[in-house]
Amino acid sequence: MSILTAIVAVILMKAGISPFPQPPSLALAETLLGRSLPMPVGLLFHTAYVTFWSVVFVRYFPRKNLLTALALAAALWVVILAVFFPIVGWGFAGLAISPKLIVASAIPHILFGLLLWLLDRYFAKPSQT
């Protein structure tokens, strides 16, 4: 799942459509480690983040429906806006860069919620009653 969302982000950045100065996961990795890093390190941070929250959803959410998957995605989006963007120097909601970051960061989170729900439905074992 992290690969799919990362591919979308990279395509948008390469096409010049994305308003991000760099991928948020790479910006966070560079901020935490205090130096410039290659793109694969950012992708590893992104994969760890997506994998962690996917496991939390599958393991701990009692109701795994579309609404709860999108609610998790929305909560994570708010955390990105309120915590991660300020940490990497982009300001609250990315407003130090552009208000476009608000919508641009919402799209991958919606995609994450939809993919999380679809993949859980596809791979979940049928309940045995």
C-alpha cells in the first residue's frame, strides 16, 4: 500500500503538479536526522508509517468498514497538518509554503483510507461462526 501511495506522490512531483517542496516523509527524515538524505530513505520512512497504521487498523479496530478507514485517514491527515508540517518547517497546515498543501496532503490520505478498506476486505478471513 505504501508503494501505491508513494508512486502517486512521485508522479505528481515529477509532473510539477505537486505543491510540496519535497516528499513529506523525506522532509521528516531529514529533519529528524539533521542532514540531506536520498529519496530511498524517505520512502523507508513512508513505508514504516503506512505499515504501522495499517497494522493498527487491521489488528485493533473492531469495525473495519469504509467509514472507520476514512476516519483513520482523516485523523492522520490532521496530524500531518498540525504536527509534521510544523516540525519540518512548513508551518501549520503547510501554510508557510502554500495553502495548496492542505488539499495536496488530503488526497493521499483519502487514497490510503480507501486502499486500507479495500485491501482489508480482500484479504480478511471470513468470520467463522
